Amino acid sequence: EGLDEDIRKSTLESIEIFRSRGAIVEECELPYLEYAIPAYYAISCSEASSNLSKYDGIRYGYRTDEYDDIHELYKNSRSEGFGIEVKQRLVIGGLVLSSDYYEAYYHKAIKIRRLIQESYMKAFKSYDVLIGPTTPKTAPVLNDTTSDSQKKKLSGMYSSSINLAGIPAISIPSGVDKFGLPIGIQLIGDHFKENNIIRAAYTFECEMGGAIKNEKL
């Protein structure tokens, strides 16, 4: 869902390359992945809120020159030192960790993370490497201010579950879209099996003849 047609085509062509080199490629079901993005943001924002609380301008981090008391030092140091995206995540993380929302959001996100981990572990009992697109869309236009935050979050819809599961993955170029923008596929491996995805990536790159050239550049 939401996958660009050029990326879908490139991914399927990449699968055929692996088949041509003797790999057995099958479809595999991974449940709970649709909950990966909300779970990822709930956990990552909570961890950021907790970890970055130490950046008070005294012991850690940027220190403002504009303050009259300790409260202004904290406030101005964090206001000036953190960017907009970081501030948004800190606010979300603080909310998720609050007593009113902890059970409803953070605790459920932890449960989802465990279920996603288990689904990957089950898959790796049958498969050495999983393959799929890295992102649903190619790169946005430089300095594009029209993309909303929701679209930016969805750009990680195929990779956030990997972060939650704590497993290795590698993204490699597989072609370009109709605008000449690069497309990537990702190879996902089991815990401590990085050698599998590195070998698979090397095989693919050798078959592609090295770097993928963009004739439009």
C-alpha cells in the first residue's frame, strides 16, 4: 500500500536477479507490521524525551547566554539548542510517558515491538534473508516544504519494523525511477547473521555490474 510503481517494478526485477543466481524466493507473511510506525514513534520519542532531559545547559549540551535564573537557563538552553523536529518529539515523548497515557501508548508499543520481533524470528526459521523495498517513494525535491510530517513518517514504513526488531539490514541501489532518482531495495537478516546480507548484497551488485548509473545526470 502506497508503494510507487517504479519501486515495485524495480523490487520485482531484483528478485528475479536473485532467482537467476540460484536463490529460492518465496512470499512470506509478517504480521503486525502495520503497527510498526506508531509503535516506533511512541518508543523513540519516549526514549528521546528521557535521554535528552539531561541536556540542561549545565552538565550537558548547549548553554544559552540569555538567562537570569536557573529556570530561564533550562528553558532558553533547550529552546535555542533543539530544532523544531526534536522539540516535537520531546513533547510527544513526554506525553506518552505521562501517567495518563503510559498504559495506553507506551506499554502497548512495547507489546507491539515484542510481537514484531517474534514475527521476524519465526520468518528466519525458514529463510536466510528477507528482501523488499527500502522506502515507498523515491527522494523528495530538495528543500520541499510542502511535504507534511505524516508523509515523512510514512517514508519509514518498510524500515521502522527492522529497527524495532533490532535486526541487521542493508539498503542497496537497484535502479532509478522515471525521474532518474535512485531506488533501493533492502536485505534483512537474522540477529548476528550480517554475513548473509552482505554476501547477498555483494552478489546482487556483481550481477548489476557495479554502480547503477543515472544517464540523466
